[in-house]
Amino acid sequence: GGIITQTPKFLIGQEGQKLTLKCQQNFNHDTMYWYRQDSGKGLRLIYYSITENDLQKGDLSEGYDASREKKSSFSLTVTSAQKNEMAVFLCASSPGFQDTQYFGPGTRLLVL
Amino acid sequence: SQLAEENPWALSVHEGESVTVNCSYKTSITALQWYRQKSGEGPAQLILIRSNEREKRNGRLRATLDTSSQSSSLSITATRCEDTAVYFCVDTNAYKVIFGKGTHLHVLP
């Protein structure tokens, strides 16, 4: 078994701030993902990385940067936080792109 | 664009009853995955059913796949309060992985 760790659990920022969310996995999976989930809605893919050193944009990449520092870690940066923004950011990993995804508990973002 | 879509949007049942969630998808698939997300948690996969399979079971869960009508269903028998969650189907033939809005299931005591 393995685990996905997301830090921080809660993140409160101010408008215009650059905010970074971190994700670690010990499954030794090749592929990692970042999703955004707004209240009561589905998951929207922001960025994913098929292997170490790879980076692919999802449908919601504008306003975000991502970095796959090593196989086990994948970071997401909100480049300029929007006022009143509130969402949960979910990280996931899978052996390959179309395989079962294992999710972390999420980082809850609130921008004041 | 959404590739797979669940219906209904929400439903409620009483504990012990059976329930079925449906999914329609738009592309040819190699597999379809069902996930469940409980409140405050990330999604967790329940069943992966491949395009050459018609039915797959996992305990009280049963998934079916009909490639001719591009539809799938997830049935839960003997529901429990802890089955209360959002249920998603995910098309895994797509180059992009897209989760729909899900079906919100509420199991009442």
C-alpha cells in the first residue's frame, strides 16, 4: 500500500498572492495529477505529469503553474490568488495515465 | 468538454434498499472507472470495468457496461448509511481524464 500526502491541509491567502500546494506519494507511481473541485461540482484537471520531468496542461491550467520536482512529488502554484476564491485542490497518482488513480485528502483554499 | 456523465444528479434511499447510478459516455473506451467520494475526502476507485467485460462485482457493488449504447451502471445492494457519497464515472480512453459532476447519493437510516 501507499499514501498520498498533501500540504497544507488548509490554505488562506490574500488576493494577488502566489500560493504553493505540495503533494507527495510513496506508491512509486509514474503519473501524478492536480485537480480543482468547487463546492458541489466535479473535478477539473489542472495539470498532470506522466513521468518525472514531464508536465501536461489540463483543461484548467490558466492561472496555475506546476512542477514535478522528482518522481514522488508534484507541486502546484496559484500564480495570483483571486479574491473570494474557495475550492479544494486534490492531488492523485497512478501507475500509468489511464490506470486507477489514488487521491490525497485535499488542500482547502480560501482567498480573502 | 465532458466525456462521461452520471445520472441522476441526486437520489436518496433508505438503508437496506438497492440503488443504481447510471453513466453515459461519448467516446469508445478501453475501460470505465467508478469512483466514490465521501464528504471531506478524495475520491476512491470502486470498480474498473474493461471494454471487453459486461459485468464486474466488488462485494455489494455491481457494475455493468454496454458498449453498444455507450452506457454503464453501478448498483449497490443492501445500502448502508456509509454509502452516502458522490459517485463518479470516468472514461479512461480519453487523452484527458475528466470526472463528471457525479451522482449525489444519500442513504437514510
